[in-house]
Amino acid sequence: MKTVTIVKPDRSLKGSINLPSSKSISNRLLIMQALSGEEFTIENLSRAEDTLLLQKLLLRINASEGKKDPVEIDCMNAGTNMRFLTALLSAKPGRWVLTGTDRMKQRPVQDLVENLLQLGGSIEYLGNFGFPPLLIKGRPLASAPLNINAAVSSQFISALMMIGPYLPGGLTLNLKGDVVSEPYIDMTAGLMKVCGNKVRKWKHKIQMDPGSYSCKRFTVESDWSAASFWYMAAALADKVELELPGLNSKSLQGDSVVASAYSVFGVRSDFMKIKSEKAKSEKAMSQEPRARSHKTSSENFAISPFNLRLSKQPNNLEGFYYDFTRHPDLALPVIATSAALGLRGRFEGLKGLALKESDRIRSLTTGLQKCGCKLNVTAGEFPVIEILPSKLLLKPQLVIDSFRDHRMAMTFAMLALKTGSVTINDPDVVNKSYPGFWADLESTGFQIKF
């Protein structure tokens, strides 16, 4: 298998990184665009593998709508695409076979399917019950209040929310249990509002009125989830002068909390206003009078002109606790940061990690233990990872398994700041969310050897 060796001769971090645009925002906008039937302008759309695949699949769906013979829609290893398209295709006339990789066929969709069946959907399992592949017979759906287990996947909830306005009476979701990844639900609600819909959200209830999506132009901001790996690098470096343009200080992305989380590791975040003609014109545009109708609020939705500057300041942290229930995509870099700094850590809210691109509890702990980290894992319904103070050491011949998981590859690459070098298999897996990752590492002084 192809490998990459990352070498960092020193512990300084300097440069400017053009992060990928938000995959989460991009994918939601593409689904909303497909539902609306309008080709509104999406600027700075993500070039991540998952988003490119979703664009391709939506074109195929549009060209195949209404066909009598089943049309195969292969989501590969893109879980977001699988969940969002399950809901979308339930309302699209035609016969659809929704499938994916072997790993995708191990990721459950039963809760989402059962709720769509309650709306009048027609969905059959072609393999194991509760898992893809699915045979979907698209047809008009009805409105009905749904009770959905919010402790399984926020993507199930977002998928139902986005089709809600296109149901004859709208949609009401009653969320049961602890809500996981709630900021992603808030992101979906925020985007729906920007695109002209009335959405009301309480702690355990979401209500969408009937309507449609209407948007003229939307500029996607940079990806805070991708920024988390640079926060990890900043925490492990001794000297930091790093700029991350295009991140909004008042972001729709829940993972923007990474700035606050990493402040305890001594990483300082400063948002600096960009002084440019483009910024001035965008500011002037934002100050133009607008109609009060909520349907026009999306006309000039654009990135705030800020540069995020990361720097390092002293800290005396000895231990760290974090609950990732709301922010599961931050778990890998944050836990690995604690381990690399030799801190004592306790981490909860990990329940959904086993259902990601890899079983991230097993993947992460296996990789850290290979590096010499001492840890304990409490299994069960509410798993816990405890990191014990230790020094990471890597043997030159040791290869860290990415488990075909993009976040694993990017997390362990940053450990080169502490160990001097690290070798990881399957480097192309980063294309799923961050195609320019290895080039960006090189631009900040890392040596990359394929």
C-alpha cells in the first residue's frame, strides 16, 4: 500500500494556509439547490472528494428522474451523501438503488429509513436489514410529526429537515434522547433560513413550514473542521506564526469552537480585518438597504473578510477533559494533542465515533498505542478514553494505519512536530475532505516523501 513519510526538522510553524471550503455547508447547499430546481450561484464550493461525488450523483439523478428501471447511485464511502440522498430520493420519481463501499454497508440507516416510511416513502433493504444498499421508489411524501432518536446521527435529522419544506404540510421533528452533533443541526437550520425557509427550533423540537428554497448567491466559508488539524499543529509547535484566511468569526459551523478548545493548550486566535478593495466593496454591499422579507436574506451571503492568525503563548496545563457529544469531528485531533503533550486526559461523548469512516475509537487508540501512548478505554454504550501521561516515541520503520479515514491521516501527520517523523499509509485518503493537505504541510516547513 502507498505510504507517506512526514518529517519536521524543527518545531516552528509559519505560513498562510488557504483551507478548503466547508464540505458540510457545500453539501447541504447542493441538496437544497437540487430540491429547489434553481441553479443559484454557490461560490467557493468545496473541492473535496465527497462534494465532487455529490455533484456527479445529483447530475445523474436529475438525468434519470422518472425512469422505470432502477438507477444505481453509488455513494462510495461518503456517509453524508448516503444519508442526504436517502431522503432526497424518497421524494424523487423513479427507482433508485442507493449503495456504497463495503464500509458504507456497515453503517446503519434504519432510524432514517423508518422515519421516511412514516412519511409514505417506499424503501427496501437489498442486503442486511437496517443497512445499505437500499431500493428506493421515489414518490410524493406526506406530512406527519416524526419522533426521531437524536442520539444516533445528526445527519439523519438534517436529511429530514432539508426535505421538510417540500412536504404539503411542512414537517415537525420531535427529538428523543441526547442530541449528538447538535451544531450540525443548527447549521442546517441556519442555511435553510438563509435560503428562504421558516424554521423554528427548540431544544427537542424542530418545525419547518411548507415552502421552497430561494437563493441568488452564497459564498461558502473555509472549513473549521480542516482548521482543527492546524490548531493541533500549533499546540505541538514551539513557535507559531500561522494565518488561516476565510474563516468566519461568527460561523455557521459548530467546529469553530475549536478556537476556544485550543486556547487551553496555549494557542491564541486573533481575527484580523482584511483591508482590501474587495473587502470594502463587500462591506458596502452588506450595508445596502434590503427588503425585510426573509426570502431575500441570502442574496449577498458572503465570507466575512477576516484572516485568522494563530500564535503560541505559555500555559501550565496538566490535564484536560472534553465531552465531544456536540463536536465529534474534533475528537481525533484534540485527543491526539493531549497524548502528544504528555497530558492526562479524559474524553467522553464518543458514542458515534464507531460509525464514522472507521471505528475511530479503535483507530485512534491503536495508532496512539503504536506511538507509545499509555491509555485506557472504557467500552459500552458511553465509551470513555483516558490518556495517561507518557512520551510519544516512533520507531523509524513503524507505519501508522489510516484505516482509510481522512481524519486519522491528518491527525497523525501532525505528530511529526513531536516525534520528528511519522509514516502513514494510504495518503490519498485526505482527498475526501482536504485535497491540498500534503501541499499545505510542505508550505509550512514539513518534508513530505511519498
